[in-house]
Amino acid sequence: MLVDFDKLPEESRVWIYQANRSFSEEEIKALTSKLETFIEAWTAHGKDLQAGFKIVYKRFIVIALNQNLNVATGCSIDASVHFIQQLEKDYNVDLMDKMNVSFKQGEFIAYKPLMDFKKMAKNNSVSKNTIVFNNLVTNIAEFKDNWEVPASESWHSRFIK
């Protein structure tokens, strides 16, 4: 059951998929339609899942699930992973690689392999004040408060001097 992302409870579980490139406006329209269709039909053991989504900065797909109503099961999580994998094929984009880092460079969103980010930190090209995207947040409250943070306040801090 599709609901507005912003109307879901703060403790709703989130999954964040970062793209290795920005989506075009046409792609965002098509992605929105596909996400709406998927979430509308998403179930766990035949029970509707109350979920919503956002596409942020033309690059991040954020799916949230109200687990107070029905909890995601292995099968429903598998279905969402298969859906995301299909989006990867449809749009020739990488959404599942967790070994990459997205961060802000001014108003631009940079996307680098973790090894390159480490080198940038060593060369002081990024600092503790660089805004990074902490895709390890687990619920909407954390997403709002701890997703876009200075590197010093994220797991990225281990690479910054």
C-alpha cells in the first residue's frame, strides 16, 4: 500500500539506493511510476506493506516501510532487491554497490569508489566538514537527522585526518 513518504512514522525502516549517476527528468518520471506500481503491490505473506519512497537529488532512491503495520519478511525484502536489480538493468545504473561514497562538492553530488574517497581524504581533498551521505541509516528519523552529515559525524570519519 503506497503512502506519502512524509506521512510514514519516524521509526519506519528505510533502504537507500545510491545511483552512480544522476537520473534525467524523463527517467525520474518513469522511476516514479515503477516505484508506485511496485510499492502498491508489495506484500509480506499476502499482507499489504505500508510504504513510500523519495527520489532525492536525482540520485538516491529511498524506500521506507511502516513496520508497525506489517513487518518485511525475507520474501518481501527479496522482492524489493529483485525490483532494484531490475531498475539497474532498465536504466544501466548501479544502485546496489555499497563500496562507493557519495558526498557534496558545493551543490554537486560526487560519487567515488571508496578507495578514491580514502585517497581524497589523505590528500585533504575532502575534510571532516565535507557533507557525506550516510546510507547506513535505518529509519526515517535517522534519515532526517543523520543521512546528510559532515564526514566527522559519519562512518566516513575513519578516513579523515
